[in-house]
Amino acid sequence: MQQDTQVSACASVALWIQAQSLGSRIGATCPSTADITQAAYAADPGTGRAIPSSGLSPHQMVAVVESLGFDALVLENDGRPYRLYREVCAYVESDLPVILALAQIQNSGPHWLSNIGHAVTACGHTYGAPVGFLSKHSHQESSIPQTSSRMEALIVHDDRHGPYGHATPMSFDQLRRQRPKLPHELPPELVNPICLEYDEASRVWSLTSAIVALPRRFVSMTREHAISVATRAFEHAYFNSKGKKLGLGGFESRLFL
């Protein structure tokens, strides 16, 4: 679906894609983008007219997800490199579409994020050899290598360009080549840089947050809980009763929630 400029901005279309994907999975009815926009403004009527819509706030988007009968899980950037990207990968891997909130990275500071925002829905991913800079930072989170380091790009639906686009994480070196004025210590709001394949090369985005719609009867734990359980199980299997390491090298954790 492409954006209807009279009815919905990119956030409404992103919510519609998320609802459509989940509806086909659990048999729920999918609302129209007009219904979504009206529901958002019913939740927060102080933001102006519902139609035509100038865009939805994060609060409105969460309200829409909950109005459709899902639990809304908001994933925030905590300043750790690529952690938010890895979180998104775990939910997408579990067949849960995730709305990505993006902000354009400007050419100079001190305010590196522009007021130009965008929302797309991630419904899949590509898979290949481990991506070096993702593997490097994943080790800071868990002792077990994660298959999210093999997810080279998220497959997204963008209301500007249609389905099956690639949203690819950028290394910090790639980001600095695009934005040479960046300070030596990267600002925390820029630790999840991403590029959209159909954009011009000069346009770079920061993944600032994400929204997951959790079906209440089907998903019983979050990614954080799953990693904790997997780590304990791995460490129990990795050592025998005498505390001696066993030859279990080459293991990777792959989360299905």
C-alpha cells in the first residue's frame, strides 16, 4: 500500500502494514488507514484534525496498537551501539512486524538529528555471513554469539516506495564518510545508523525507536527475557558438573518469541 496523502501520513501506513501482517497470522480483522488515523486522534485529540493528517505522534501510534487488541512494546535507543537494531531483528525473526521510527542525520551539529522523521515497517530480513561490526558489539550484550549479527538488512515496507526495500545498518566508518564533521566520540543518538536502499546516497537515517505489537495469546516473553533464559541454558550446557568446559564452540543463539 502507498500513502494516501488525504488520509494518512507514513505512520498510519506503517501501522496498517503491521496490523495487516499480524491479522493474517492470528486471524484478526485489519482496519483501514482512515480507521487508524481516526483512532489515533481519538486517543489524543489535541493534535489537530484527523483528516487530512500531518502525521502521528509516538503516543498516538501506541494508542492505535493497543486499540487493536495488542500489547504495544516500545523499544528505545539506550546509547549502546546497534543494540536497538538487534532488538528489532529478534522480533522480526519471530514473525512480528516492527515499526521503525527514523530521523535524518544532518551534515553538522550540535543537533545531529533533523526534524524530518519517517516510519517504515520491518517484516523480514536478509541473512548471510556475520557482519563484522554487528558481531563486535553483540558480544557486549551476551556471551553467546547472536544470529542477529548475520542479518545484513531488514526488509521494510515504505509508503514512499512500496514493499521489499532494504534498510541496512551502517558501520560507524561508513557513517563518518557520509558525515565527516561528526565528533570523535559518536553522540548516543547516532549509534544505530541505517540507510534505505532507494534513497540517495547522501541521506542517512538514525533508528531512534521502534514499536512492536505483541499478540496477547501468542507471545509470552520479551527479547530480554529470552536472552537471559538462553544464556543460562548455554552456560549450563557449556560446563560439566566439575566446572570443566565442554567442546561446544560454534554455538549461536537464534531467538523465536
